[in-house]
Amino acid sequence: MDRLTAMTVFVEVAERGSLTAAAEVLDMSRAMVSRYLAEAEGWLGARLLHRTTRRISLTAAGEAALARFRQMLAIGEELQGELASDDPEPHGTLRITASVSFGQSHLARAVAAFVQRHPAARIELLLVDRMVNLVEERVDLAVRIARQIDPGLIARRLATCRSVLCASPAYLQAHGTPTAPEHLAAHNCLTHHYVGRSLWHLHRDGRALSVAVGGNISANEASLLVEAVRADAGIAMLPSYQVAPLLRGGALVAVLPDYQLDELGVHAVYASRRQQPAIMRRFLDFLAGCFEHDPAFQDLDWQPTGKESA
């Protein structure tokens, strides 16, 4: 049997903790997974897994084999990428992670366009509202919106994420429209767990000021705050890529539009340049091109057009 495939099967089983889960990912039967595991144990001459009816765990030999197999598979992928560098058609699998809101609003469309253009490419999307460990979870690329990126990672800036203070017309009619930053203290300000949880930083005419804010709703996902604002719950600081259509359509209103908020970078983040396959290089260039011309990442005029967004 193919020893590279046997190594791949063992790594998948070890990382997923299940023969069934590994079989689904690898698109093979559970019986075939068992055969490859037996083959690996046979040519290594050691038992790699403890198997019970409830769980799978690694033996000492399995721990050592897992580290070596990961290295060998990475070398194989790197060599494949180098040999295919002159191939104009990217192929292989790319595993990408992003936040749920950004994945749904922008990344999904970009991925769909990429695989339509390059049918030999395969993309696996992992949308989660937490910081993913790229190495442990075998993720090739993360799209992160942040001021700073972990210096241990490599980042390519794709776009600028601008934010805007938003409220619904009904909320402003009921509670009044703030005309100065200090007026925010009298309003129900809905906050994000990770960005502006208690302070909003505003800028105007070269002056910076920080305003303490608080409210009765906080969330770890911007899309939840968008819906809360649309339901007349309060004022929130929201990314322009999500609310631009709502502002243009009049479903939401920009609050304190003469003030600017801190900008964040939209970054493509990966762990190593050495093992960057051709498909990732091509996808990075494609993604940068998509965002470069996307009006949601440009300076926007928040004046409504009168057509309310659904």
C-alpha cells in the first residue's frame, strides 16, 4: 500500500480522534482507514494507537510517528508546490479560516469565484468566532481583521476595515441623535467583545478622543450587533463592509459622521513562507485583487439613496 497515504491517514486519525471522522475527510471507507493504519504499524514495527470502544489515543511510538509524519508530509507538499510552480493552473487543497460574519459577507463569494476560475483547486472553510491556532488545526491561511498581528506569523495586508457608528432611524427618533461624542454616554451603546468593549476612539481634525461607552448588549460577532441595531436596540460601532448597503438604503443611519474611528487591517495570515504551496500564492493574489476594488473597503459617503436594503 501507498506509504504516503498511510501517513496521511494516521495523521488525520490522530488529529481528529476518530477513524470515522478521518474516513469522511479523506473520502474513503472506515475499513480502508483501518487497513492503512495496520499497514503503517506493520512497516514501523510498533503499535501507534490505543483503541477502545469510546476513544483513540496515541502510544509513545504514535506520538513520535505523528511528529515525523507531519514533517514528511509537509516536505512532500512543499516539493509538489515547487515542481508545480510553472503550472499555470493551481491545484490542491487550501484550508482557510475567518470569522463567521466576514466569511459570510465577503470570503464565501471570493472563494466561489476562485474555484470557478480554477476548478482543480479545493477550498475548505472554517468559520469560527475564536482565534485559531494555525499549526495545531492544520489551517493554511487565516483572514483576520485586527490592528496588530502576532509577530510569530506572516501577514499580508489585503484591505482596510473602516468602522462607522450606526443606529436605526426608529432608535434615534425615540432617543435623540448624538451631535457630540460625549452625548454617547446617554445612549445604549452595543459593544463587541474584542473591539471597543468599553472605549470608542474617535478622531476629528487631528484630535483624538476616547469615549467610555456601555449598554445592555455585547456580542462576540459583528453580525449579531448589526441585527440588534436594526431591531432598534441602540448604537453600535460596526464594520463598513457589513453595513454599507444598510446605510445607503436608509435602514441604518450613521451617527457622528464627521468623526472617524480607528481603522483595522484585513490581513491574510499564515505560519511559514517555506511551505507555501502554489495554490496559496495564487489565492492570496486573487483575494487582494477582490478587496482592492470592493467599495465596502473604500472611503464611503454614508448618505442614504432612499432604497432600503433587505
